[in-house]
Amino acid sequence: MGTGIVANAVVTLPRSSRLLRTAATVVWLGAALLLVLLAVGYLRQRTLRSHAGDPVTAQFFGAPPMALLTVGSGALLLGRPLIGTETALGVAWVLWSLGTALGLVTACTVPYLMVTRHRFTPDAAFGGWLMPVVPPMVSAATGALLVPHAPAGQSRLALLLGCYAMLGLGMVAALLVLAMIYGRLVHHEAPTGAVVPTVWIGVGALGQSVTALGALAAVAPSALPAPYARGTEVFALLGGVVVWGFTMLWAALATGLTVRTTRAGLPFAPTWWAFIFPVGACVTATSALAARTGSEMFDWLAVAFYGLLVIAWVVVTGHSLRHAARHLLPDPAGNMS
């Protein structure tokens, strides 16, 4: 999902170019290939039950639905020149439906397991707790792309209202979890090591809500009566700016913790990918506000955030490839590392 948002965010930028869009299409194709390979590899391991029983690993069940949703939306945003409009639309519907179903299951099941089976110490809360509840917000934002393609009338209205309901589900749940994470940060020792990047997931949850508000307001007139459609535009602007402000506060906190930990030594771990999607959500959220307000400040901030996103993605991808080569390729003696 991190690689996918690097591609999709290009389409939302207020300032872009044909070369950048072409590069984004290549990145989207890479994300689609990675999705297939990783999904097949994970299913072949047959570790679903054991991961569900682990109170930490279970939190990351939210990642596959978001990956499906991100790649599916990329089919509409970037894939049409390559695979045709009808095929792109079909891929987007299938991946959105599958990702939404899995995301809703995750958003309900993982909190249930946390309440009934998992046991936690008072300082257990971490950014990963947001992962199960964020997918419905991603469904809301990506579902907005499909609203104009749904049959006019009740079907289109149901899709729009369903997306708003999923936005509410994910956003309220995320705010509850953020409160628990903040309480853990204040009342216990600051996180260290590989846990620190997960603090950035809060940025992604908040940024995704702003993105969804803007995307749904843009398509609401095709399904809602005029007064209510106008209300969604007001909600997207005022609510979006307010939540964006809180997003920047959480980003400042996450940045401070990251810098503090980096000085002491921040070892590479798969949690480094928690840097990518949140920064991408900042790009799409800021771009949505730029488009709605006409503010040059948001224009340039969106471009700046995208520059940071690309740098972070290159760094994390490079470390990931070296990590994979070190652990998967045989050493000169013929042994696996």
C-alpha cells in the first residue's frame, strides 16, 4: 500500500507533469505485481490463525485490505491508458469490493479479539492499533472514485452513504485509539527502536479522513439533493482544515520521536514502511484542500510533502531490498542467511 500511494498521490497533486505521471504509472504497476506476489506468498504460508492469536501481529491485518484498495484505485487513476477504461473499471470494482469486505471484517474482528482473547499491559498501546480500523476510511476515499460509475438512483446513493458511514466508522475509532496512544506516550516511557515508526500511522489515519471528505464531497452532487450536496462541500472544507491541523500536530510529535530515536540508533525493520503511507495520506489530504480552497499555501505544501514521500520511499525501499537480499540469498558457502 505504501508503494501504491506513491503512485496515486501524483494524480492528486496541484502541480504535476506528464513525465511524473508516467513514472507514477510504472510505480503503480510495480505495486500491483507486489500485491499479487506477497498475497500468494502469505496464503501459501498458512499462518493466518497463528497471526490472529498474536496481539501484535493481528493488528497488521489491516494492511492487506488497504493494499487492495490502493492498487484498485490506481487502476482508475493511472491504469486506463494501459488496460482500457472498461478493464480498469472492472479491476477497480473487484479490488474495492474485496478490500472493503476484508477491511470491515478486520475492523470488527481485531478489536473483538483484543477485548476477548488478547491481554495487554498498561503501556501496550502503539501505532499499530490503528491499522485494523483505518481500512474503512480508505474504502470511503477510494469508493468515491466509483460513485459516478454506479447506476444512478438508489444504487449510487447507497454507495455514497455507505462510504460516509465507513468514514465515520474508521474516523471515530481512530480518534479513540489515538487517545489511548497519546495516554501511553504521556504516562509511560517513550517508545524506542522499531516501534517508533508506527507513531506515524496516526498521521495516515487523520490524513485519510481529510482525503475521504474531499473525495466524497466532489461526487455527492451526483447522488444527493442540492442542499445536502452543498453541505458536504462545507463539511469537506471546514472539517477538512480542522482535521488537517490536528494531523500536522501529530506529524510534529511523530517527527520529534523519530529524530530522538534516530540519534540513539533506529535499526531497520519492516515497520519502517509505516513512514510511507502516512506521508502519502498527507499529500492527498493537502492536495484535496488545495483543490477546494484554491490556496497556494496548500499547493506548495502538497508538492513539498510529495517530495518527502518520494525520498522516504526510496530510502525504505533500498533498505528493504538489502534486508531481503541478506536473508533470502545464499551466502558463498551455500547457506541461507
